[in-house]
Amino acid sequence: MKKSIKNLALGLLLAFTALSFISCGHEPVFYGIIHDVVPEAALVNGNITSIVRCTVNSEEYLFLSNGGALQYKPLDSSKHGEWKSDGIKLPFKLHHYNYYATSGEGIGHQGELVHQVLADASNIYVFTADFEQNDQYGVVMPKAFHLWAKPLDSLFNGSSADWVDIVETHDEYFKFSLNVKETEVELDFSFFFTNTPKQAHRKAYLAVKASDAFKYYELNGAADPLDCTSSITAANKIQVYDKSTKINSAFYLGSDLYFSDSLVVITNETKDDNSTFACLAGMKSNYYTTSDLYILTSGVLNKEEKISASSPIASLAVTADSLIIGKGSYGETYTSTGGLERVLITNNLPETEIKGFTNNAQYQITTSYIVLALLCTDPTLNEADANLYATVSYRGASSSSSASYTNVGLWSYYPTRGNWNRE
């Protein structure tokens, strides 16, 4: 009997030892352990929806916001901890909540929360909201939206005087309402922008729902947005889903500007050269992507040739030798299909097969996180030699998954460090 118990204990120990080094995906956990790194201090936290390229007085920068002040760093910075926010004066107070009235403010929500930052060749745009408590529905709702515009070359002048709120003169573009379940605010408008390495190709757009159709405007700094609806034709429109009725993106292929229903698009354009291909995520409605990724080399999309990611695509970045796919679905109750995947680029075209990373990307940014945005600062460089950024978040409570709020924010890969880590 003792011998049987001893053998059973030994068997369980061996089984546990074997399982300890095998993940549910049948990959050695030991491989993941050796790819773990000492964490950097998490300095850029919160939900960041975009990482924006901007040219300010002939210098290239990256800009972002986690809901508060604009943060920026030089494009070629390759070091942790160099983001800063000094020198930029916003025209509004940042969002906060007052439990007690002060001499200048009442009780409740005060200031504006930054939702999105975007830019074109000459201007930066900051989309914000201020809030109020809606006692009828028992929820906090936006009270109003604002779209602030400022010329990039005056961004660091320390003044808030030349910011202009486009909503003040065109509030008819910015309608919103509570949905039928009284759980979410539905916007009748959205933004998209090209965000390309080439300054001359940077454009920003506003889509506005008008009756059963949509109208489109090119943002024009502090001036009136330019109605460009009629310029979107069959010749420059790339449809990835036959039933889509909304344009969600714009991009340059070569020297030609295209529009698409795809929410997630990337090209291999560089600062000095036009793009030779574009990658477009598939769509299953006006607002949700699929795991399909189509490769476009001309003005005609071949849907027979595609890359199949393991889950819905949320963001993309391209280097000279890799296409990096950020995943995650906004329709899930909690995030379980996020993370990063990679496709090799050979002969200047993406392959169709998913390949593993040679760095720690998939161990640091796991399937528990939606990858909101991805960016490679210089697409002429190979993945191992490039500066890469990713912003992550998750849906649902962290207790329902392995996600941690401390990981929500900006991540970076620097070639001098050789790994992905918090920024």
C-alpha cells in the first residue's frame, strides 16, 4: 500500500512537472520565462486611442493623449521615459470631479476629457468631451463635444489663444444620443486620418451620418471643413465588405488617395518613398472588423488572397521585414482575443502565413489585451532595428481574465533594449 501511494505521488509529481512547462497552446512555458524581462517604470498609462505623427517647425514628433494633457517626443527618440507635456497650453481645463464647490467651480464633473488626437500636414486636432450626471437615466453622459484645432508650427508657443473649437460653428456635425438600452452613447460622427510618414500625405477626415447616408469632410485647420463626399467615387473607393455603407479610412497607394470601409489600414509608405502595397482588415459591419487581412497592390482588391489572423484585427504596423498585427474585438464582454501576431515581408510583399516573434512581444502583450494602436517610426528598418509602439487596454473586469490595469497604456520596443516593455 505504501509503495502504491509512493508511486502515485511520484506519478503526480512528474505529471505536474510536465504540465508546468507546457502551456495550453502546447508551447514551452520555459521559453516564455526566458523571454521575460525586468519591467520598466510605467510612465504613460491609460487608454490611448492613437499615436500621431506630426511635423512641427520641420522637426518630426509623435503625439498622444491618455485622456489628459498632450504628450510628445521626437520621432527618432529610442529611449524609455522621454515623453513630456510641457510647452503645450491647451484651451481647456482637463477633466476632473469636484466633490465640493470652489470659488471658481461647482460640484461635479469639470473640464474636458481628451478622447482622440489626430493631425494632417499642418494642424493638430484634439477631440474632447465634457460630462454631466443624467438623473433621468442615472448615468454620466457627455454634455457636449469639442474638436479643437491648432496650427502645428505654433503648438509650442505657450499660448492657448489660437486654438479654435470647430464644434462652435458646426455643431450640426456632432450629434449623439443614448442607445435604446440606455447603456452607451452613440455618436452620429467619427474621425479617420492617414497618419503617414510622408508629411504631404497626411490628411484628416470627419464622417457625419445624415439621414440614411453619410457625408464626409476633410478637416481644414480652424477653417470650415471641406465637403469631400462627391470626391469619393467607385474609382478611389476600396470596399472590403459588400454591405458596408460607411467610409472608415483613407490611405495613399503610390501617389493616389483611396478611401475604404476598412477600419484598420496600413501601407508601406516611408518618408521618402510612396507605398507599393496596403493591408486592409476585413469588415462584418460598419463598425466591426474580422480576422481577415487583404493585401492591395493596385486599385482593385483581390479577396481570394488574404492573411488569416487568429482573431479580429484592431491595429497594424509595418517594418521592412514584418507586418505586425494587433488584435482584439470591441464587441466582446471581456477581452480574450487580443495580443500580437506577425507576418513576414519578403520581396516587398507580406506573406500569407502567421509566424512567431523572435522577441518577447507575444509574452508581454497577451490575448487578454486589445491592441488599440500600433506604430513603427521608420518602416525602412527591419523589425529588430526599428522603434515600435503599441497601446493596449481590455474590456471587462480584470478578475474575469488575466488582464491587469497596470499594463494598460503605452508599450515600446527599442533595438538598444531588444525587447517589448512598458513606456
